[in-house]
Amino acid sequence: MTHHHKHHITPLWVYLAIGGALLFLTVVTVLVSFVNLNEITGTHTVNFIVAMIIATTKATLVALFFMHLIYDNKFYLFTLLAGILCLMIFIVITMFDTEFRGQVNPDEGRPIVEQVPSDRFIERAHHEDHSSETHSETTTHAE
């Protein structure tokens, strides 16, 4: 059984168009990062979701055209898409976990910055420094 494989030569304009699209999407990614979509929508994962959609679009363009999956055996494209689908399932499950974590345990639902009482650590370190200074002063005076 012989398989006939057709060679496909992609025109230069396709590569230039895909490269331009990738540059455009990179600029969009940077510009969107300056907009706080989380405040606009009221949920704290929108910026991440938009960034992932843009990144997925860019990865798709690279895989289809620069890796020639659009012209190759469709089994390879199916294998890539199956792997991406599994990855997306795990990301969605993780997002649901982080989105609704506060409903199960209110302490875990707060942002990490609020959970760490940094002012207590600073005060404790400040008191320890003063106590060591006063201790060294009293030992110096006692000698």
C-alpha cells in the first residue's frame, strides 16, 4: 500500500499575512493588558480569559500555517486539537476552582495580599530589632 503525499508550497504572501496577524494580535494583547476588564465585568478572570483566547488564536495560526498542519494529514491536526482540548478542560476546571473558592471557605476567597498580615510581620521584626538593641545596650552598660 503506497501513500501519495502531495507537497504544498505556501506562497510568501500567506507567511507575511500570518506574521502580520501575529504582530497585530501581540499589540492587541499588550493594549488589552492596560484595560482592567475585571472591573468592567465584575468578575476577576476576564483579563485572563481574553489573554488566553488571543494566545490560543496565535498558537493556532502558527500550528496551521508555519507547522503546515492545514495541508498535512488531518490525523496530526486531530491529535493536536485533542491535546489542546484536554488542556482547556484542565484550565476551565482550575478557573472554576479559583472563581468559586470563596463560597466554600470565605478565608480562601480573599486575595492573597489580604490574607497575609504583613503589618504584623513588620511590627514584630521592628520590635525584635529594638529589643535586641536594648538588650545589647544593657549588656554594654553592665560591663
